[in-house]
Amino acid sequence: MKPLLSIDSVGMRFDALQVLNDISLRVAEGEFVTILGPSGAGKSTLFQLLLGEHRPTSGAITFRCAPLERKTNAFAYMPQRDALMPWRRIIDNLTLGLEVQGMPRKAAREKVRPLLPEFGLEGFERHYPSQLSGGMRQRAALLRTVVQDRPMLLLDEPFGALDALTRTRMQAWLETLWAHHSWTAMLITHDVREAVHLSDRIYVLSARPGRVLREIPVALPRPRTADPATARRAQAIEADILDFLLKHTTP
Amino acid sequence: MSARSAAPLARATHLAIHALPAFLAVGGLILAWEAYVHLSGVAPGTLPAPSRVVIQGFAQREALWQNTVPTLQATLFGFALSLSSAFVFSVLIDFIPFMRRALFPVFIISQTLPMVAIAPLVVLWFGFGLMPKIGLVALVTFFPILVALVQGYAATEKELETLLRAMGANAARVFLTARLPSALPYFFAGLRIAITYAVVAAIFAEYSGAARGLGIYILNAKNSFRPDLVLAAVLVSSALTLCLFAVAAAIEYAATPWRHAGKASRR
């Protein structure tokens, strides 16, 4: 199977600081791939390269068998924290990407509306972000991302700012959401459990300069949290990765 | 339902309690002044009692009003000029770094000019009409608004801009969708500072030479040894500033609804 996205021997240095070192990875259509690594491993830099904010100092990025353009419509990006605009009502935050792409506001709202119940946002269209709980804001940010209909989602620690309970709920919700949609996604996280629950494949990154230490396929049936046997196997993988990380990365 | 109908009353009570110290302080000051004038027997030509200021001011209300209108005009036109030019320059500075380096020193120097020296010169150059007053009000209020806008743009969250660019937005779109709204709270803070300068600047400009206006009224009252009328005009100018302040606060409230939207019930 031809990969949708392929990153080959990509390195990135800012002046004297080598941030990424010889990164190679692939994402196939419909796959959920996680980049797992310690803080400061250059995970977010990888996204910046994909989004064209910077050019890699070495290596190549290929999307659909062609070199990735600097101005690309390949990705829908969900930044760390929710990055909702506090001055826009929820509905206007959700339609932001569509409006930027030139869709009229009315059409954009009609496209977003049917998705509201699945994201638990029905009845909150007229609210401002500050009026919503952290979990709801995060769901809104995800909806704003997926509604853009881009080939691939880039999720940068989407649940990093949430409390443990809300995060666990959000992960379970995201799992069921993924069962209904065949989105292609790349997730950045330092949460091992999150990575194991959500991914088809995990790339473990080293501390800076980040390089791929290990590639781990997670061949578990979904949903992974509901069935006790699957949950146990997930726990075993999680323990294995944690152990590996502790051995191979120094703080 | 009962909670909702009780809310405005509770809010009014809360507001009254909140404002009480201010009223007590101002009221106490006026009472002490009044008492001092009566007990010490100081001549009203030296220090008039507050009651005399109000009574004489009221007797002169027509003249006062006729002189308030041009001051208000100078203030508002001057403000309009400084708002529009501050916005234009803030955008130039935001988009073109060269402009920032070129213009900021000029603007800062403009803030070092002493009004006492500049106002008579401006009147000398532009005459006794409205124009020099508008110019001086604009000169004084321009800088705080400009600085507020430029700072506000810079305070935009980086992630919002990355997000917008990832959506395919160009620089103009990023400015309109993220930077400009981000600057609004800063802008209103700058506006409030500028407003407190505006009326004073207009009066000062008139003081240096004008046909009509509160400034020239104050000058005339002083020259005819009427401190009560000087103070009456001061009272009017303070009231004017407070009114403008209130208008600005109301506009801020209406323009930034997200800052005072109540919490929604969680579910």
C-alpha cells in the first residue's frame, strides 16, 4: 500500500540547535499514527515542517507521491490547547476553517450543524468559548479541525491541558468517534496510554535531537477500553513502551 | 425564575456598595471645603465655596454652554482624527517593520513636546479657529492609542496565527481574523487613557487663543477675578471628561460581548 504521507530522513536545525535528526516515517490512508516522545523532542517542530512554517534542513517530505508544497491543503491542524478565538461564538469558531477556504458563512454553518450532537455541542452554538468546560472546548477544537475535510489530521497534544478524568473520557470518546469515521491522523503526545488506546502505529522519539527509536504496531481490536481482555493487552503494550522510554531517554 | 428577577436588584445593591466609598470621599472633600470657607471667612474672590461655584455657574449657564460646545467639538473631531490616523499607522507599523523603526522615534519625540510651548505656536500658525484645537487634541491622544493597538497586535496568540495559516489564510486574513480582535481590549485601555487627556488638551489649546471655548472662558474669568466661574468651567470640563469616559466604557462593553458572557451550565 502506498503511503499517504512519507517523511524521509528529515532533519531540522535552528542555528546551532539540532532539533530533529534523520526522521523517517510513513502514514497510510485511514491510519492513526502517533508520535510519542518526551517533552522537547521536537514533536511540534515536525508539525511545523508539515504545515510549511519552516523548511527542513535535510530530507524530503512526500504527500501523495509528490513533494509537499509549502502552501498545502493536505492537513487540518489542531494546535496544543484549543486555540478557540474567545471573541467568536462556538458556531463561528467551528466554521472558521471553512470560511477561510472561501465557503459562505451560511453554507459553512449548514455543514457544521449536523455534526454538533456527535461532538456534544448541540445547544452551545451561541456560547462563547469561555462559557464552556475544558472538555467541550477541546471537542469544539476537534470539530473545527475535522470539518475542514482535509486528507489528514494533525493533532498536537489535543488533551494535554485537560485534567486526568476529562482526558480519559475524551480518549474514550475519540475512540468511538474513530470507529465511525475513517480519518487519517497523526497525533503528537507524551501520554503513553493515550498513544496505545488511539493508534494503529506508534513512533517512539528520542529526546532532542529527536530521532525515531522504535516503531510499534498496535494490532488491537477497537474499542480498546470496553473489552477487558483487550484492555489487558493494551496495558501490557503500555508497560512495555514505558519501560523502553525509561531506559532509552534521559531527562 | 425568582433568582433571575432578583438578580438586577442584587446587582444594583452590589454596585451601590461598590461605589459608596467614592461618593463618601468626594462628598467629604466638598463638605470640608464648604466648611473651611465659611469658618475661616476667606474672601470669595480668593477661594469661593463649592455652593457659590454651583450657584454662579448655574446663573451663567448660557455663557458656559455656549463655550462648552466648541470645546466638545474640538475634542470629538480631534479624537476622530487621532483614532483614524492611529489605526492607519498601527496597520502600517504592523505590516512593515521598516515603518516601525522609522515612525516610532518620530511619535515618541512628538510626546516630548511641552504643550505650553507648542499650543501658542500652533495657534500662531493656524489661527483662532477650530483647526489648531483639533490638531492639538489629536497630537496628545494619538500616541496612547497607537501604542495600545501595536501592543495589542503583538499580543496575539502564536497558535491562532499558525492555525489560520494552516487553514490557508493570507497575511491580511490573519490580521483581520486574529490580530485585530486580539488588540481590542488593549485598544480600549489606550482609549480610556487618551480620553482623560483629550478635554484638557482642547482647553489648553483654547487657553492659548480662541474666539470661544471653555479655555478662553476660564482665561476671561480669571482676568476678571472670578475664581468661582473658573471653577464652574472646570466643573463642566470634568463632567465632559467623565461623560466621554462613560461613552467609551459603554462602547467597550458593547464591542466585547465575550468578556462578560456568563458561564454556561455544564453537561
